[in-house]
Amino acid sequence: MSKISKRASVVIPTTQEDKAITAAAKADPDAQPLTPKQLKAMVPLQTLRGRPKSMRPKQLVSVRYSQEVLEYFKSTGEGWQARMDSVLRAYVKRHSHLG
């Protein structure tokens, strides 16, 4: 048989209790209310998740490389794709007619 969970009931403070709680919170130097400037600067948590957006995002492409090239880069361990990108960037820099 399934058990019915008993939820704790929420007790709403009276107006007098609420005023006492608010006064105690305001008297605590470590729990001061946020200033309007602080409130304006707040950002929803969901916008802070994940990696920051790159100024120069990479593009997903499908490319065919020789087996020797792939075996070599994969044998260098984790991060082999970034190393491959680095080698190609260096090639572009050396062979670029723009600068």
C-alpha cells in the first residue's frame, strides 16, 4: 500500500509577528535590503548558465580527413580537435595574403 505523505502546513504570521520579523531583519547588519541599484543589476540565473557566448563562435561543418591525420591527432589525447584547429589557424596565418 502506498503511504500518503503529510505536508507541513504553512503558518502565516500575524501582522504583529510580521512587523517583529521585519524589524529584526532590518536590525541585522548582514541582512540589509538591496539598494535599487543592486536590484537593477540582478540577472536571472538562467541567463548565467553555461559557457559565455564567444565573440567568434566556431561553425559546425562536415569534413573528411585522411586516416593518418585523424589517427595522429586522436593519439595526442583529449583536446585533439582544438589542437587540430590550432594547427589549421597557424597555417592560415602563415599563408594569408591579408596580413
